[in-house]
Amino acid sequence: MTASNLPPLHRSDARFDKPLPNDSSIQASAVAASRLDDSFAQIDWRAPWLGHVQQLDAISQAITQLSAASNWSMERADTQSSALETQALDISRTQNTPDIIAKVLNTALHQQAADVQQQLPHTKPAYNHKVQTLQFVPQDALPEGQGYEQFIGTTGKIPTRDNLHDLFNGSIWLTFPKTKAMLNYHHMLEIAKCSEEPTGSKNRGRVRDTITVFDENGAILVTSEASIGEALIDFDWQNSLVKPRRYWDKIDNPSKDAKAAVYIFGHALLEQLIAPRKPLCAHSVVISVGQDFFALSTQQRIAFLDNKLADYMNELLSKDTVTPRHLSPLPILGVPHFWAENEDSHFYDDAFVFRSGRRKK
């Protein structure tokens, strides 16, 4: 995949060892304005929990190159530049704005639409609002006093800061656009309900709490074997994660014979996985599929899953009794093939992480 509107990208594993040259035409303040902080360099783009992200190659190459360019620009320059260094410097110039991440995501958004030969994704309008085409904009485009969700719902513009949290949020908008739009739609419905109350309500309520927990920390277990999903909901780790291990798919080597896979939805969870810790726990939903799902390519799987998940969340959030407890805890590093240590079945003996919870007797 390529990012057509960005400068040419180098391979994500390319190394740059020489400092940038002196160039009086480049102002230090201008270069600093485009600097991505060091946290971006810590992303392991080959991590299995990122394997489903759409336009991953383009995003990872762009972020790696921009991060490197801004870091090198801060070094003292005393040698001649190589062609790759010059390329990095050019990116630093062209991206000399406070909306680097928004630009990268917009490029990936248009490339994704071109790849699947579809129109750009759009909002799901609530009440009398119109359908809006989605786009990423700088954070300062959000008017003072206007809510984030309402701004997206009414304009289609997604305020984006130059940080990891918003990079991963944008990557999920690219991957599950219909589901993200559905969550925003239910935010809008709840906001309208609160505004109709005599005194207004500052309490987000059970629906918006459920949306937020899933949006920030959600995961999807997709399975063609009902017992695996049932065991997960029942906190039965042995029968969901350990005994059926041979049926769990490998993100880097998908199999048509697999019967279960997990795809992360929560962008805050992706951010936390920059530094993986065993206690990290997702809040998951179980989506049942036919065995033919696992014969699809990753891109086809995600497109299919986005439709299924949007319908699932619409039904769930429409329930009068919905709360975050409808989401099933899933210690994310316990997902088979996500973490090397879970190859040992004793990994799951840690009762602090793999708790009994609401397990049925």
C-alpha cells in the first residue's frame, strides 16, 4: 500500500545513522513545530494486535519516517546528507503544521476508499442532521464549548491531536468506520435526550458509559465455534483460551481452518499495548460467524465484521438495560498467539489476571 498524498516513503525498517546537514533555510522553530514526540518511535508495528488495522503499511511508514525526520532535525548537523536524509527533511518541511496525524490519517482514508473502490465513509445522522463525509481535522477546529461527539455527528470532522491516542483512534475509524459512526449516532441520541430534560443532565448515563468503555477499551471475539464464545462470557478461560488453542487464528498467518480470532477496537487499549502488561484487560463482545468467514482475506474479514459489529452495537445500545457489564472482560495478552508467554498453559494460572468473575456454577 502507498500513501499517495505523502512524500515517497522508505521501508519502515530503514536506518538513518548520519545527522542532518546545516541548512540556513530551515528555521529551528518550524522544524520543532512538526516534531512527533518519542512515544511514536516505541510502536511495534508488527504486533499481532495491529495486524487488522487498515492501511497499516502506509500509516506505519509515514509515522516512522516523520518521527525519524523530526528527531534527526534536532541533532547537530555537521556532515553531508544522504538521499534518505534529504527525503526525511523534505517531509519535515511539508508537514510543518500542528496537524501531522490528521494529514497522515486523511491520506490513508482516501487510499482506503480507493483500494476498496468505495466512497469515503460518512456519519450516521441522528434526528434532522445530514449525512457528513468523515475527515480528520486539527484539534483547534473544534469550537470552544462544543462537545467532541456532537461536532463529529454534525460536521463529519474528527478533531485530532498529534499524539498516540488520536493516532490509534483514527486508525480504528479507518478500520471500523460504520461501527464508529454507529457509536457516535447513539452518543447523539443520548445528548438530545439530556437536552430535552427540564434541567439538563450532566450525567453521561448507562448508554454513553457503555459506548465509551467499548470505544476506548473494546475487543471483538469472532468465532464459528459457539462454545468458545460462551466460555469467554462465562469467565471459563480453559475452555475459551487454553483447550481450543489449536482453533485460534494467527493474525500474521491467517488460516481458513481457524475458528476464533480477536480484533481490538479500543484505541486507548492499543495505546496501552505500546508497553504490554499482563493485567491489561479488554471489554469484549462475541460475534458469531460461519466457518467461511475464516476463508476471507483480512481486508474482507474486517469489512464483513464492521457491518456485523455495527448492527450488534446498535441492538445492544438500544436495550433499556444496557450497561458496561454487557461487555465481557478479556485479559488481552491471554489471546492465543498475541503473547509468546501464553504458549505455556501455566500462564493462565494467575488468578489475579484470569479471575473467576461471574462464572456460572
